[in-house]
Amino acid sequence: TNAFATLPSRVISPSIAARPSLPSIQYYVSPAQVKVAKSPSSRLFLANNDDNAEGTKSSVSTSKKFYTPFDRPLLAVVDTFSLIIFAAIGKSSHSADGSLDFIGVLITAFPFIGAWLANSPITGVYSPDDRDNNILLSTALKVGKGWIVAVPLGIVLRGVIKGYAPPVPFIIVTLIATFVILTGVRILFSVAEDFFVEMVN
């Protein structure tokens, strides 16, 4: 028989019963560390050190294929304002005294605004911005995707409303002016947006 079978349990393992319990380890993250983690300058390090979080973020961002103006309503207002500016500049250039007919400006801008907003789910102009890329290049590329579809369609719609084909000079000026205005205003909006996000965080 086993000699230890008849011994009390307290005799077999007195050292185990006397061992102190190990203290639990707790980690403390200060608000300053949280703020640094959220800052744009730390995004590169977060992307390199947290592959799982990055993979989750990518899967969430790519799960939605179509973005409408309701996803970014403030940016949609900015784009609408840009196209109204384009129409106002065109109307004032054709006015003898430089005055503006506000109703006429809205009528001129309406086909372009409608085409821009209606095609936005296809062109992706209201998809999330890629903050890691150059703001000038990324904004111009995103505007270009919408511009190449919406502005020619807007020219066609304006011709249908007017009842005649727009002249070639109007088409050329419209293509150039809309791209420049939309891109420029969006860049200003992105800079202001980043500034206010930094200020809040």
C-alpha cells in the first residue's frame, strides 16, 4: 500500500497551503495616452502594431459599397454650394451690369446639382476619406470620379431644359470651372474638418 495514502491532506502539502496568492496585474491607461493614440501623428504606429484592429476596421469600412449624400450631409451641402457658386459666376459674367438673378442662378445650377447628388452612390464621392494620403491628390481624384459623370450629364440636362444644345465654349468652360471649384472648396472643407477634429480631441 501507498505510505502517503493514510496521511492527512494538510501533512501532504503544507507548502502549497502556505503559498501566498499572486497579486492580480492591472494596467492603467491615462487620458493623455488615449489622446495620443487618437492623434493623426500616431496612426502609423497604431496601424503597424494592431493588425487585428486594422483588419476589423478594413472589414467594416469595405462592408458598405454605396454612400449617399445622407452619409455625409454637410459635405453634400458644401458641394451644392460649390455648384451654386459656379452658376453665379457664369450668370454674373453674362450680365451687363454684373447683377445676379438668384432664381436664374438656381435654375442654372439645378441640373448639375441633381446629376451630382443622384450619381453619388455610383461615383463614391461621399465615401469616407483616406486620411493617410495626400489631401490634394486624394480630393482631386475623388472629385474627378463624380465630375466625369455628373457634369456632362448636367450639361445634357441643361440642354434639355433650355431646348437647345449648349455651345462648345460653354461646355469647355463648364468642365474646367466645375472641377476647379468643387476640388478647391472640398480641400478647404477637409482642412477645416481636420482642424476642428484636432481641436475637439
